[in-house]
Amino acid sequence: MRPSRRAFLSFAALAPLALAACSSEKKGKAEVTPSDAGFPKTISHRFGSTEVKAPPVRIVALGTVEAETLAALGVVPLSRPAADSTAWYRASLRALPRAEDARTYDDSRELTAAVFKELKPDAFIAVGDRLSRAEYQSLSELAPVILAPDSVPAADWAPVTTFIADVVGLGEAAEPLIAEARDEISASVADYPVLKDASALFVSASSASGSDLVLSGPGSAPVSFFEFTGLTVPAGITGLVNGLKPTPSRFPAGTAYLPRTRAGELSADALVVGVPMSDYQVYRANKKLSPEFPSFGAGTVYVVAGDEAVSLQRQSILGARWAARNVIPELAKSAFTSKNPGTGKS
């Protein structure tokens, strides 16, 4: 039986809370034992190549996605960025032996060997293009920098998981983890038929006067996630992004600056708008974005901040699973509202 509109919207509003309480993380994970099969191995990348003689143990994660992927594989990073510590990362880390040994570093400054010298790492791991050549050369003086090749898209959690598992000697662990995550996402999507043929976009915005929007286009983590769930990208977005100024490498992959005066060109059944936490608190208090925000095109606006935004912008296997429980129900609610005008706004 199909639920009534009111029943559907009530369930969609409550689903994130219910699903968030049903964490798949389990306490007491056993320590992992890397295999040295296939080592030594050479990883080719944009700065040359890195030889990995044996599975590294003391690993510095040069990004939050890298740290979360290691945690999903049962490995406690020696150190990882202090920023963007997510609920799913903290939960996964608590379940691992010697999690208290994990340290953090300030990733807002240039990364050099001196920052990590006292830690005596076996290796650094990085995906994407956030690392500069100067940083790579400095870190390489201390330990091998295992940099993912361009064939590993930083915005797609599945190949990132496979790559990191392979270079730390846990290749056999990756496939079942990926399969479990895909099944969880697919099961969540199956609960909401309204998502079929619905469209979605992700854009970052702020109430700050004159600030540009940051639009996530093809090759970005949000678009990859939307496409996996069966959502489509509105026609014309690829051409729009190609005509915009790309964001610097410190931003998530596949993003570009969009002048706020062009916000009206963005329309989707689920128009996801990521905002700073201060703006989100105002939104929650007033049930709408403040007048300082630009007017978006047609479609239902779904405002996110904090973990909800990060789960889409920088997806690891853990973040993707969290989004399956908490974001997909809200995408369905937005799509339902857009397809059934008069039922209310998100």
C-alpha cells in the first residue's frame, strides 16, 4: 500500500533520527593483520612514483577521507587533520584498539617534514590534488608519500577504499566492505520510490555579502552519490560548470564558483544548499534562509550544515553509509514536495 502524503512526510521527517540511532559500527573490532603479499609495489602519480617496500603501520592520513577510510579498514591513523572530525569517524575510531594513540595536526598550514618528524611515520597517504609538489617533496624526506594516481577519483569512495586497502596490505578486506556499503545505500534508496527520475544538486552558500556560491558539478562527491542513488543532474549543469571558474585544490573536487546573482539558474527536485553553522542556526530558528541569501530557482531547498554537508562534500565509505541513513530520507522528502506542489516545503 502507498502511504498518504501526510504519512510519507511525517515518516521522512523522522527517518533521519531513527536511522541515526541504528549505527552499524560495532564495539570491540579485532586488530587487523596486513598481508605483505604483492609488496614491494610502486605507485605512479602526478609527482613521479613511490615505492612501498612493505605494508606501512604508522600512517599519517593527509585528509579526512583518508583517515576515515583507514578507520573503516580497522587501522588507527598515526595522525590526521584536526578539522572536520565527523560523527561517523569518531564512532568508528572508538571501536578500534589503541584508538587513543591517534593524533591530529593543523592542516590549514603548509605540511612539511618538520610537522611530523617526532611521530616517525612509516608512510603518508593522500588522494586527490590537495598536496602541493613542495609539500610532497618535503614529506618524502621523512617517509614515503603514497599518493593516489589520477585513475583513482578522490570524489568516489569505492575506488578510494580499494586503493588505500591495497597500499596498506588489506586488499582482501576492501571488497566485502564496499559491497556492504553499496547494499546499505541501495536498501535505503529502495525505501523511497519517489527518488526515481528525481533530480538533485548540491551548492554551498553563505549569507556573507558578495560571496560567491560553490557549485558541485560532474566529478564531485555529491554528484557521484546522487547518481549512485538514481538521482539525476539537471540538464545544462555540465555546460554551466564548464563555463565557471574552478575552485582551488583545497576545495572538494569537481566544484566551481558561481556568482550569487546566478543562483536563480539552479533548479532541482532536491536543491541541497550547504551553509555555515551560524547560518544554519538562523535557518532552524526561522524555518527559512535569511534574506541575505540569494533566491534559488524552482525546486525544494534542503538546507544542510555540519555532518550532513560533509557526508556529501567529502565522501568516505563511512560518510556514504551515514548519508544513506540520514540524507537519503531527506532527499526523498524534498523530491516528494517538488513533485507534489502544495504539500509543504522542507
